[in-house]
Amino acid sequence: MVVEVLIVGALLFVGILIVTVFGCSVAVAADRFRIWRRLRNDSVTSIADLGDVADGALVSIEGTATANPTPAMAPLSGRECAAYEHRIEEDEDGVTHLTQEYSDTPFVVSDATGDVRVDPEGARMFTGSGCSKSTEKADHEEVLVRVGESVVVHGRKRTADGAAYLGSERAHDSRLELFPGQPLAFAAAVTGDSKYYADLYVADESSAPPAGEVLRAGIKALAFAVVSPILVLWIL
């Protein structure tokens, strides 16, 4: 009787693990394909028309970045900017920990029709400004959005206090905390690069996030979903 209970428990554990890994992989793939369609479509919404866009919808805007109200100070380079992303990859006991830090306050993007706040939390930034630094245990990468720089922002339209802004639903999504202290760790394992898991991109005109890379990330995640049951059984 005890043996039968142990066998049933083991089978349930394996089944739940397979379903969890498969489901997460499919979710990552589906999300990547949605972002890819947005980047490929490349249709730009004027800031004045954001009020007509549903909350949570993916939109793209173009404009000039300004500080709100004062410039941020990038921690790695010490340079003033409208916003920054500081990405840290640390190796500890053979495990890579991914950490992303952002400027504390939103910045503003303006076009001929108006201006809108952009919350940088959770963004992946692609600009020609920034620096990198490597130490024995960590790699640092810093990307800056300069004041007065022309940028393209792909993100989700949100509303707070009656005003529209652009942001990411990934930034505070507890579902990403699949490994304690390692946000995006699962997405990185599935896609090979967690930067293509973001749903908020900020880029200058020459460094726009490549739609092809996002598509490949989705295909990798889908392929991982297909083989995940075999991998789980092999590991166990």
C-alpha cells in the first residue's frame, strides 16, 4: 500500500512538472509572437490618439525623450540621461542571476501632438549610448536614453490618475519569479536571451529592436515546449 502511494505521488509530481514546464514554454512563445507582430507591423500611434487605445494594448510611438522633471544619473557611467537600464549578470555557484535596474522616475516622450510619460521599469533599451563593465563575478551593461534623443517606444498603454502612459506589465508580474531572486531566469533559459522577453522596448532610430530576434525567441520557446516532456523525464 505504501509503495503504491509513493508511486502515485511520484507520477503526479512528474505530471505536474511536465505540465508546468510545457505551459510556461507555450506562454512565452505566444507572448513572443504577439510582440513580433507588433514590431513587424511597425504602425505608429500619435500621442494625441493614445486616449482611443484600450488599456493594456501594445502601441508604438515616436518622439523626443525629455527628463521628468530632472535628468536621471546613470549608476555605471555617472552620466545624466532621461532614463537608463542597468543590467547585471552575476555568476554564483554555477547559477547566473539576472538583475535589471532602472531610473526611479518616468521620462517623457513628445511628438507634434502632445507628450506622454514612459515608465522605464521592465524595459529593454536599444540605443547607441551606454557602456559595459566586466568583473570576475559579474557583467554590467548600461544603456542610456539621452535627453533630446529621438526614440521609438513599443509598450503597453496604461492609465493612472486619468492620464495615459506607456509601461510594461512584465515589471511587476510575480509569475516571472519562477526562481527566487532570478526574474526572467526561465525566459532566458527557454529563449537563450531574456532581453527578447520584454514587452516594453525603447530604441533610437538606428537601434530598433529586431523583430526577427523576437520571432526566433518565440520559435525557440515553442520548440522547448515540444521537447520539454522528454527533457523532464530524462532529467528525472
